[in-house]
Amino acid sequence: MMGYYDLVLGLIPLALAGITGSLVVAGMALTTAIPLASLVSVFLIGHAMFVRTPTTPTHGQEAGGYRSAD
């Protein structure tokens, strides 16, 4: 099952490559497109680290965040 952090890890290179390519095709210089695309990746990393912080499972929760059925 794919979780939030798996999605973030997949979106980081996708954002770098996709946004950079789109900006270059739109006519922007490569030396400008790469830093702009990296800002999106930094935002994704920052959101995963500081907004939706990784937490340790508490009593009654499994690693996936779901409660056990017992």
C-alpha cells in the first residue's frame, strides 16, 4: 500500500524533471528553470518533514496508522 511519504518520494524527481522540462520548452533558460523546479521539490520535502511530520506509532496503533481489530 502506498503511503504519503512514498508519494512524496516519487513526486520529488517527477517535479524536478517535469517542471524543468516544461519551463525549458516554454522558452525559459535551463539555468533558470532548474532552480525554479527545485523550489517545488524543496516545498514537498518541507511539507513532509514539518507539516505532516513523521510520528511514531502510539499504543494501539500499527505502523500504518490503523488501529488493530482486537
